[in-house]
Amino acid sequence: MKNLFHDILDMDGVHGLVLLSENGTVLFESPDSVQFRPQRSMLSWKSIIDLLGDFQEMNLIFELGRCYLRQTENGYLAISMGPMVSMAMIKLSCDIILPQLKKTKTGGFRSFFRR
């Protein structure tokens, strides 16, 4: 799975990446993404997604960085990055990766992770 996200994770200024199912379960997270994982005392990913409402993509801007959220066919992709990362490159990389995350009719999303 890490090979699939290699181009995004190697971009200068990208802090980490989390792939979530529709119900907020973490399907993949880069080793560096621990810093932007909700803590137990905070909201769960599902709660955060529900609070944000219906969206295709969202760019959350903070004082020290950004979080790009993108809806996939099977859930959500969250990318934590610094303020100077090229959004055009992030979006292009997501456009290339997302078709590879689609469900297969035979095994569903689980079969993708068993390989």
C-alpha cells in the first residue's frame, strides 16, 4: 500500500497520509501520520467526517499547515502537509491514485489489502 502513495509521501512538506473507510476506520496510515491522528479523548475520524458534511474534496488551512481531504469511492483520503506544498501536485497525484482504490466486484476492498 505504501508503494501506491509513494509519490505523495515523497513530496517535500507532506507530513503524512491516512486512508479511511466510509465509517472512519483507518485502512492505511503512513508512519509519519501519527501526529494528526485524533486522540482517544478527541473525536473519532467518523465524527470528524460527519461534522464536515457532504464534500468531494476539502482543503483545511491552519496557521502551520494544511490538511487535504478527498472523498474516494470507498471512503476518504486525508493528507497532512505544510503550507507551501503544491496543491496542484497533490490533486494530480490523487487523480492518478484514486482509480486504483476502486472496489473490485469479486473481492471488494478487502481483497486489495491482502495482496
